[in-house]
Amino acid sequence: MPQTPRFQVTAVNVRPNEMSDEIRKAQLYLARFGYTAPREELQGLLDNDTSSALRKLQETFRLPITGELDEDTAAFMNQPR
């Protein structure tokens, strides 16, 4: 029986140091799967740590390495794991 995705993330066009609820969701995903250390407060800020974790995920799964929450990355995050 297929699993349903736990995370529903939508690609966003966010510049470094801007905030977004979608970035906050991505931060939860990245922490859940070990790409970043868990943080007490996730503000949805596209900071250096988040961009670095996104690049690490993208490299690991052979996605285009952008350090952004782009469409390919969001689609990957929405797949069941």
C-alpha cells in the first residue's frame, strides 16, 4: 500500500533572507530527514543554513543544485518516503 506524502511543499520564488511559509515547511522536512539540525523555532527564513541544506538534498538526489525551493525540489519533497 503506497504511503501518502507527509509534507506538502510548494515551490516558491524567495530571495535569500526573505520569509515564506513554504520555506518553513521545507525546513521541517530538511530537519526531519537529517539535512539540518532541528531548530526550536522555524521562521521560514531562507538563510544560509537552509540554502545549504537544500543544496545537499538536491545533490544527494541528483536534482538541479540551486539552493532554492524550486519546482523539482518541492516535487521531490512531496513524494512518499
